[in-house]
Amino acid sequence: MASRVISAIVGIPILVAAVWVGMPWLSLLAAVLAALGALEFYRMVERRETRPAVLLGIAWALGFIVSGHRADWPAPLVAVVGAAATFSWHQLRRLSGLPGLTKVFAREIGTGPRGFSDSLSDWVYTAAGAFYIGWTLSLFLILRGEMNGREWVLVAILGAFATDTGAFITGKAFGRRPLAPRISPGKTWEGAAGGFLLGTGAVMALSSLLELPVSMWEGAVLGALIGVSAQMGDLLESMIKRASRVKDAGNIIPGHGGVLDRLDSVVFVIVVVYHFFVWIIK
């Protein structure tokens, strides 16, 4: 518990400071988090006997980060190029089982041949890692460049953290009924309700404090969306960990685990906040 608190005390100010000053520090931080998060994701799914293209997947995730502040490098282009490059690589890996090609490519691209369905599954996991952590974090950079972008990003991050904190504290104090025992036995309905309420309240307070151009009701709706999406992101990562039979995605953050263990709720929240801004406010 002490290491968890210390990590939060050190990490949150660094994250808030990067958001506050903006580029290039926020881009550098997003790139580091995207690379580490993608690596953690691929290491987890490899335990399910898949073979994602780890280096290409990380490069694809970083391509999305670059698209977050380069108008001449849009996300759809990164998506198409990344999909084509990784699909080609996985097919090359499959073809490495053919006579004459195995000796050339076996050392670089795997330990044996893969069927088409296997290689297609490998490609899907490669794409999932790039989108899950790379594309989502790129939305932070895009949103940061908008009007009141700094404030919107802070609301997303702090709202997600408030939801996590509320769920953790309420669950520890009052949790009785399991929320999703097959996915994450420690989560309870009481904790989910506490996280939802604290997240919603925090977003409404932050929206007013940071003078965002939203009404009280819009702030309440945004808070409710963050309160739900943060916990959905947490559950999704728990599902991935459970399927991969690991307790934590990594061990880089004392008391929290890996990068994905800290960002699992944030990546869902930023998608919600970004589209709320584009569809409702902009």
C-alpha cells in the first residue's frame, strides 16, 4: 500500500506537469508510455501461444503518437500503413515454413511455420496492441492542441484517477458483492458505485474549477461517462490478464504493476472525452 501511494505521489505530478507544459514533453511522455504499454500487451498475449510482431507493433503504436501532432501524418494513414506492413510480415513468417525460405528467415521471424488462421490471429493481436495503447494515447495529443485542450486533458486524467481511487477505497471499506468474479474477483458492486460517484463528482468540480465551456448538466453527463468508461477499461485489462494468467501487466511501477495497470482506465476515458469534445462542444 505504501509503495502504491508513493508511486502516485511521484507519478501524478509528473503527468500533470507534462500536460500543463504541453509539447514536446507530453509527446515524449506519450511515446514512452505507448512503447512500454505495447510491449507489456504483447508479452501478455504471447503467453497465449500467439506470436505478435512485437517490434513492428511498437513502431506502429509510436506512429500513432506521431500522428497526434502531425497533420501530414494522419491516424488513418498510420492505421493503413501499419496494417499492411504487419500483415505482410505475418505472412512472411507463415511462408518461412516453405522449403528454401526457412533457412533464410527462421532466425529472424520465428521458430516454425504458422498456418494462415494462426498468422491472421497473430496479426490481429499485433493490431490490437497498437490501437489499444498507441491510438488512444494519440488522442491526448490531439485534444491537448484544441481550445482549452490542457483543461480537457486534465479532466480526463484526473477524472479517471478519481474513479479508480473511489472504487478502490469504497471496495476495501464496503465491498461485499462481486462485480465480475470470473474476470477480477476483487472488484465489487459497492466499489464500482463508489468509483462512479467520486468520478462523476470530481469531473463536475474540475469542469467548474477549470472553467470549461460546459453546463452543469453537460458536466454531469461527462462525469457519468468517465465514471463508467474508466471501470470498463479496468475490467478489459483484467480480462486480458486473466486470459494470459498474469497478475500484473508488468512491474515497472511499484505498487501498481506495469504501465497498462495504471493506464487501463485512462485509455478508455480519453476516447470518451475526445469524442464528447468533438461531438458536443466543438
